[in-house]
Amino acid sequence: MAQVVLENIDKIYPNGFHAVKNASFTIEDKEFCVLLGPSGCGKTTTLRMIAGLEEISKGTLKIDGKVVNDVEPKDRDIAFVFQNYALYPHMTVYDNMAFGLKLRKFPKEEIDQRVKNAAKILDIAHLLDRKPKQLSGGQRQRVAVGRAIVRDPKVFLFDEPLSNLDAKLRVQMRSELKKLHHRLDATIVYVTHDQVEAMTMADKIVIMKDGVIQQIGSPYDVYFKPKNKFVAGFIGTPPMNFLEAKVVKGDGGLWISAEDLKVKIPKEFEEKLESYIDKDIIFGIRPENIHDKSIYKGEHTNDVVKGKVDVAEPLGSETLLHVTLGGQYLVAKVDPTTTAREGTEVELILEMETMHVFDKETELAVI
Amino acid sequence: MSVQKNKSRMGFIIILPSLILIGIFVYYFIFWTIRTSFSNWNSFSSLLRGVYKYVGFRNYERIFMDPRFQTDLWNTLFFTLFFILGSVGLGLFLANLIDKGIKGSRFFQNLFLFPMAISFVVTGTVWSWIFAPGNFPNDPQGLNLLFKKLGLEKLQWMWYTSSESIGHFNLALIAVIIAAVWQMSGYIMAMYLAGLKAIPEEILEAARVDGANERYIFWKIKMPLLKPITLSAMIVLGHVSLKIFDLIYAMTGSGPNNVTDVPAIYMFELTFRSNKYAMGSAISVIMLLMVAVIIIPYLYSSLRRGVSS
């Protein structure tokens, strides 16, 4: 049982920089929790505070129900995997992995057994005699993970561990880390700025911006029910389209209205938007929920917009259309059989059931 | 292909002047010194006659039989040993203090490095004043005077004029070693400081998370990673100490009974005071070989490292 609880945690650096503001969340036992956000959002600082590498300015940190604010990193029973691996360059892979165990005075046989076992899991058993500089990036990564595994800590902390790997290896290590999580039944806190890593690996995602937690939820939650415009725009590639528009009352109900844009709001959202009638709002819709009308087979009504294609980017499995719509701008991820090309007019269907509306002032999600 | 050729020809032309100058003033003169060391040019008149007579290793035999030169070798050994230990130890200690980021560390860094900018002759002169014993206990000078004022007469000593020794270690060398360490330890500190700054913070943090305390980190992480610096420092100090002349010449000269004499001083006196050119050359060649013994393996290993990376 290793639960990590952050209660109203603040980090203020001596120079006055307020890196983390009032962060509160709980990482449950055996949970894979990802701290996600753009660079400088305070996610790494939060992780380092959990590790004890950074002092907590305000608030309480509990591991396993015990307050550890003033406990040394080495006594917190955590393992930290660094972005640049931080292997000891003068030691062999074996010694790198055994270092922590030797310091904790484990018997030799047990050290040997643990190191070899971890090496087997990570497929680095043949590298144990090498020095870090003789290894590839991916291999170093595995050693860094191995150094954490052998300790069998309460909590694993990962600081952007995949960001120094090339794209292909990153995808591979991603699924391996996920497998490892299941195999070890470990509690993991994982920092990344890559939303794909977060979506694919996390049980729980904590999204941060400017030191403030924006949303805590499952990958499903943050994708389908973003709490504000930032989260909506941060999760998903290409990002969600945001159009400035008004909610207006028209025939048969409420409509989203802007220049070259008039689409009907589904009945189920009307109640929530009552108070926004005739007011400016931000209308959000994901590129994957926009379709080319000429090749769309499903049924639809009152949800077509017409715009001019600026750029068409064929990606193979789909085509991205960058469309201008009355001075605003929209990206649609459409079927690759589309005939739309640069400079042509295109009619697009917006899947209105998936729409989002954000308050223009607070940027909080209304729908 | 021809672009490549032109490039390498251009490169050759550019280094040619320094190649010629080094060829004449370094390698030709080394050759000339070696040639002289095998000659009978051991008086001014024999030199004037200008007739080269090969005498084999006779000059070397005479040098190695000479008790003064034997003393010089012992002095060099002990001077080198304690000079390196002192400079490396003090340099490492200061570098760690400054790396910890104590208040005003930038100021201290420059302060410690400053003696490096002073000529050995100046250092020697200043420390000769400090260590001048005077007529103690009643009429002392320098440090001995300070000891008297502090009521520490027990610490008054003959310093570089002392004729005491432990085995072959002439204690008069202590004063010279202190002066030399004072001059060079700041430089060694700068080398170690650069090395310490180059160790990624993450490695130290990883060790902390792994359970290491600061002392363990110092001995098991930092020191092994500083090994190339320690080696370089020892090479730099080693070749300074084997060739040391100006500091000692300005400070004490040979001292009474050659207690602070070193090969370079003997070489200088034989060559330019006694006109025994051949014997002076022989000492020069011996010194060259001693320095080569430590420099060549270092150059070899660092060149090889350069090629492999």
C-alpha cells in the first residue's frame, strides 16, 4: 500500500518565483499517475517535491499516510528516473543498479539476485559488464529504470524519461513501461509534456499550467470532458478548434452563430446555454469530429458550414484540411478520399453532439 | 580531391613558421644539449678551442657520483611528493568549499587563483622574507617575529636555513614546499572546480535518492569522476616540480650544505658559473628524461583518447 497525498502544496523559490500553487491531489496505490503540462508549468517541481529533492514551501505531503515533508529523499523509499538517466558514468551497469542496494546494506546474494532479475525483465542481462557510455540511449533508459526496479520502492517517480529517445523507440518504451507497471504492481508518478504518453499510459492525468492544476481525471475525462479551454486545447492532436461565436435563439431552438457559421445546438445542451443567449462564447469542436459533406454517409441536419481550404495535408490514414471560415480558422481531420484541395470551397459537417462551449471571460467549460 | 589537397597545403603553410621556430629553438637545441653532454667541454678554454671530443658517458658518471647531485635527486623526490600532495589536497579542499556555494565564493575563487598570476621569482622573494629566521628567540624576523608577538616562541624555527633532516628529507625544504603550494594550489583549485561543475547535478541527486550521504557521494561519485583532473593536475605539478628553479633560486638558492638544492640550480651553476658546459648539459638531459617519463605516457593516453572519441 503506497498512497501519495498532496495537500495544498506550494513551491516558492527564493527569487520569488511561484512554481506550484496550492496543488492538492491523491495518487492511489498501484496507480499510474501522469503529471502533464507545457514546459515551465511546475510538473517537474511537483515531482521533485515528492522525491524530496526540492523543499516544500507550504502544504503537506504524505506517503503511506505519513507526513514526509522533512524526510530525506533516501528515507522516503522512492526511486527516481531522471530525464537524462543520470547513470554513474564510472560504474558498470551492474554496479549502477546495485549502488542503492549496497548502500542499504543488502546481502550480496540478494543484490545479485535482484539485479539479475531486473536485468532479465528489462532485457539488459547481456549488458551488465558495460559502462554507460558504451550503451545506446534506449539501453541507458532501461538501466535507469532497472536501477529503480531493484530497489522495489513504494513509489516510482519518472521525470520525462522518454523525451531523449527517438520517436520509434519512444513508442516501444511507452508500451514496455505500461507492461512493467502491471507486472510490478507499482505506484508510479510520471511527468511528461507529451499528451500521447499521458493518454496511453495513465490511469489518472493531472494537467498543470503556470503552477496551477487545471484538471484531474482519467484519460477519458480529460479528452471528452475538459474542464476549461486550456485542457481542451492541450489534449488531442491536432488541437481542438476554437471559434468565437454567439448563442442565438432561432427556429426550433438555440444556434451557434458567427460569420459563415450557423449550426444548431443539440437539444440536450440547450438548458445549460439558456443564460448565454445573445452572448459571446467560445465554440469548440475537435478536428476529428468534422467531416467532408461530399463523402459523408451518415444522417445529419443543420450542421453544415462552408469554407475555403487554405492547406490540405494528406497524412495517409486521414487528411487535414485547414479551412478559413469568415475570418476564423478551422482544422478538419477528414477521410483521405476527400476531393477538397487548396483553394477550393468545401462543405463540412460538424458533429454537434461532441461540441464544447466555453465562457469567454473565465474560459471554463459550459458544455 | 584538389580542394582537399589545397586545404592541406594551406594548413601546412600556416603552421610552417612555428614549425621552423620550434624546430630550431626546441628540438635543435635539445639535440645540441645532448651532443654537448657527451663532449669534453668542461672549461672555457676547451670551448674556445671549439674541438668536439666525444667522451662517452663520462659526464653522466661524474654527475651521478657527485654527492651534491645525489642530494638534489633526494630533494627533488621529496619536494615533488609533498608539493603534489599539498597542492592537490588544498586545491581539492578549496574547490569543494567554493562548489558548495558559500557566500562570496566568486571572490574567494579569484583570491585563491591570484598567486598563479605572480612570477615564481616574486613568490620566492616574498616567502624568503616571511621565512627569514632572524636571530631568534630574541631578535626574530618574519614569521618568527609573529610567533614571538603571539607568545608562541616554541614554534620559532630555522626554516629554510635549517640543517635538520629526517632520513634523506631535508626539513629546510618545508619552507620551499609551502611557498610552492601557495602559488599552485589556486590553479589546482580552478581545475577541480571546473571538474566539479561539469558533474551533472542529476547524478548527485540520483545518488542521494539511492541513499548516499554527502561523504559517500564525495568519495564514490565525485572523486572517481574527477580522476582525469587529478591526473592532469599531477602531470602539471610534476613537471613544474622536476624543473623547479626560479622559486628556490629567489628564495634560498642552494641553502647551507645544499639542503634546498635541486638539479636545475646545480645545472645552472655548473654551466654558467663554472663553465662546465658538458656536465651542465648532462644534468639537463637527465631532467629532460625525468619529465619525459611522466609527460609521454600522459600525452600518449590523451592523444589516444582524442582519437577514440
